[in-house]
Amino acid sequence: MLSSPKRTRPAGAAQPLPGSSCGIGAYERSAWAIPLLVCLAVILTFLPALRNDFVNWDDRFNILHNDNYRGFDWPRLVWMFSTFHAGHYHPLTWMSLAFDHALWGTAPLGYHLTSLLLHTANALLFYFIALRLLSVSPSAPSRPADPAPRLAAALAALLFALHPLRVESVAWATERRGVLSAFFYLSSILAYLTARSSGAKTRRWTGLSLAAFALALLSKVSVLTLPFVLIILDIFPLRRLHGPPYSWLSDNRRKVLLEKLYYLVPAFICGVIGIFAQSQADAIRPAAEQTPAAHFFLPMFSLAFYLLKTIWPVNLSPLYERAVPFDPWSAPFIFSAVVVLSVTAGAIALRRRRPGLAAGWAYYLLTALPVSGIIMYGDQLAADRYTYISGLAWPLLVSAGALKARDFMPAAGRRMMTLFFCGALALLSFLTLGQIRIWHDSESLWRQALSVNPRSGVAHENLGEILLERGQKDAAAGQYLLALAANPNLPGPHNNLGNILLRRGKPVEAIAHYRQALLADPLFADAHLNWGAALAGQGRPAEAVRHYQKALEISPLFAQAHLNLGAALGNLGRPAEAAEHLRKALKLLPGSAEIHFNLGLALEGQGLPQEATEHYREALRLRPDDMEAWNKLMALDSSTLR
């Protein structure tokens, strides 16, 4: 891929390429042909993702069952810019999903298409970033018409974009935030590099870089390390900062540092917002789990794990779940710490002779650490999506090494190197196609997760959910029991087992599971709702009311809880209170025949037959075979005639 004829360096002006009557013309043609081929390779490799469905790994919660992002009216825009939905703050991501919904509704193809186009754009942006960085590195050829830097930049872009670790970010609709934030992140870096080039309008390009960084933060907060990434670039290869760090506050170098303050302010603000969002969603693990050993060894494991998966990308999974109980002193964590600390020591020792290696490793540590487990979120040890930004260093180092090595190789060696990299890209594409198939649907996703880790409680739980939707209650119950055997503290399997038992007419056994679900997660509103339903089914509406009220204390916009509470209050002879909650439910679910019917009952109980009639008629319109609504309507009409 980097092969080119062996030539002696010209003493004066650049000469045309040998064997070409217009070497510069061929070079100019490559200026657009090579990046176009990069885009084509990315699109063709990821095209099968357009056939994928949504998966039950947050897609339903964020996209299918979430009406808040579907439109650009003022209330929805306010929601997008104020919500901490699922523990994230990313208003621009919501706007991009709103754009998809305006075009495609809830058809998954359109959402996957937007993610694919963003990933392709990111590959293109990284190509131009790599070209600039390789052009200013010591290994850059001095011949202006030499295509090797462009080929090396294309290699870097393809090694990044075609890697199987990218699939999660592209093929998972919920992870739109990853590819969108990366688009603005890379745009910010490219604008920054352009501002540093000779003849550039520095202020204009720096302003564009700052604006792109702000947009990146509004797409995903984890890109907040960019100001420090720019300092790494200033050290190498831009060499704007040199000498020991304590000397950077003198002469012109102080200005280089001070300009990063403009980036640090929005980074700090969004960082605080991001931590607050996670805490609001109860995603940060309890303090008892966040021991000093966990804070040290978990990031070490993540850093070593991502490095290993970059080199050997097999057995990838949507969830690398922490074992229960979690032991940070186990052998894999200690070995990972040894690897990371050894590589760090080597990079420091070689920082003068191999500054590119030191800069690449520093970039990797800086961008991976915020998502490596220093603050423990959720149940995962690591995630493929966390490599989307941090994984940029390795392709660039490989391409820089190849560019440098070609000068010492004979023509046959260069051809062998080209064949090697072509084979490596073909292998990565093959593995990526297989990984895209894994994300095709929910069942294939979780069966893959269980093939990697048969004791993943979350994977068993989500597979059980799929089986339950198909009516395979026994198989689903088996998956929930396996989930609880792996992790007894999972509330979801207890709640779902309770639902299965309740449908089988076993409310007492169901309530025992709802109680266990709430012991595991006291803020699990669904468990309170279902516990209330079990009590109501036993003819105990007063007790049911207490659980519905607790569900609403946790989730005030829980439509089903308002409906059930309204029905229970109606059964207790409190129609005015019932109507109040049913009206709230109707605002949240305006197309529900059940809510209209129950509201009709409450209004009839208040002595308002005309209003009740309207709701019975609407219930019949929505559900024409509702005999209860029909009988109520006929009875009211008969009483009116009398």
C-alpha cells in the first residue's frame, strides 16, 4: 500500500515521478481519488448494517418508546437540552435522532444510515488529520509529489474505520452519540491543525475549532479531554512546546498553553454536567464498591483490554460484565497493571528517540481513562464503543512507522509491505462484517454475549425478555433464573419472574419476587407498579394504591401507574381523585382505550354522564370490540332516553 519507486532525494525543486510524463498531475489526481476510495471502502464494508433492526439494549428505551425527541417544537427542544435521560446529557444527539424520525419514522434503516454516513465522514476527517500529521513528522518525504504520505494517511484511516471495534458505535442506533461527537471532535482537531499551518487565518480556524469542540461536548461529554490532546500535538509533532514542562510558562510557549483555556472552560462545565447526569440516573456504583484497589486496577484492566482487542479483535461482546463479587486483586487485573505500567515506562524512556510512540501512548491514556472505570458506571468492565476516540492513536503510529520503514526497504520489500497491509485490511473487513451480523437483532446479540461469557446475568436477562415477548414463558423464566444465579442483585429478572407468576395466577409468589427486585433497587418503579397490580388482583385496592403512589414518587410521568392508581381509587369509591390521575395518564398516552374507559367510569361516578359518554365512545373508536365500553354506553343512552 505504501509502495513507490526508489528515488534519490532531489537537491532542488521537486521533480516529476519517474515513469510519468506529469508526476505532479498524477499527484493532484490522487488528492481526491485516495480519500474517495477510503469512503467507498468504509461504506461497502458497513453497508450490511442497514439491514439491522433495533435491539433491546437501550434502543427501545431511547428511540422506540420515547416520544420526547420526535419533533422540533419548543417543548421537545427544551426536553432535549435539559434532560438527563438514561444518565446522559447530549442534546445534539437527540436532535440528530429527531432528524431521523422526521425522515424515517421508526424504521431502523434510516437511523443506521445516518450513523454509517457519520462514520464515513469520520474516516475522511481522520484521513486529512493523518495526512497533516504525517506531513510534519520527521519521517515525512521531502518530495511534494510523493504519494506515500497520502497512501499512509489512507492506511491510517482504513485501519481505524474498518476495525471490528468500530461496529458497536456504528451498528447500535443508541450509540449515535459516539459517531456524532467524534465527527465534531475530529473537525475540531483538523481546524486546529489548519490554524497552525503557514498562511492560515489563525483566529478564524481556531474559532472554528472551538465551535466544533463545543458541538462535540453537546453530543457526548466524554470528549472533554480534547484540550490536553491539543497540548500533546503541540509537543509532537507540531513542536510548539519543547523543553521541560516547567519552562513552558516562559516566552512564546506560555501563549500556547493559555490558548487552551478557551477549550478548558466548556470542557469543565460539561464534565460536571455529565457526572451529575450519571448520578441522577443512579448509574454510578455505590461507594462501597469504589475501593482504592478498584479505582486503580479497573482502569488498568480496561487499558490493557482495549490494547489486546485492537491487536486481536475476536470474541467481541456488547457487554463485558464485571463478575459478582468483583475482586480487583485477581490475576487478570494485576497482569493488566503490569502491562500498562511497563508500556508507560518504556514510552517515557523512549520519549526523545521515539517521540511519536510517547505521544501516541499519552493520547491513548488520556482519551481512554475517562471511560476506563476510574469512576465506576454500570456493570461493565469495558465496552467496544469506548475505543472509538482512543483507538485513533494506533493506526496513526502504524502508518507513520510504515512511512519511515519504506525508505530503508528495497522495491521487493515495499511490495511485500503493501501486500501485508492489504491483507490486514481485508481481514479486518471480514471480521467487521461478522460483527455487524451479531448486531442484526436482539437474539443474535445476546447469544453472542453469552458465548463470550456464559455467566453474564444481564445477557441472560435480555435474552429472557426476547423469549417472553415470543410467548415462550418457560424458556424466559429459565433465562431469568440463570441471570439471578450469575448476579442475585439484578432487579429486572426478579420483576419479570414476578410477572410470569402473576399471569399464571400466583400473586403471592409474584409479590415475593417484586419484593426482592425492590431490595436490589429501591427506585425500581416497575416493581412497585406490578406489586400493586398483584394486590389489586387479590381484591386489596387500598394496599395497591400505596404501591402505585410509590411508583409515581419515583417516576411522576409513569402513565401506567397513573392509570392503575386511577382505577384503584375508582374501586375505592373516590372518583374525583381517580379522574385526576386518569386525566394525567391520558395526557401521557392519548391513544389508550383503557384510559378512556376508566375515565368514563370515574366521571360517571361523579355524576357526569355526558362527559362519561364521550370517553366511552372514544374507547369504542379505539377498540371497537370493547363490550364493556359498549354496554356502559348503551346503559347511559337508555337512562338518557328515560
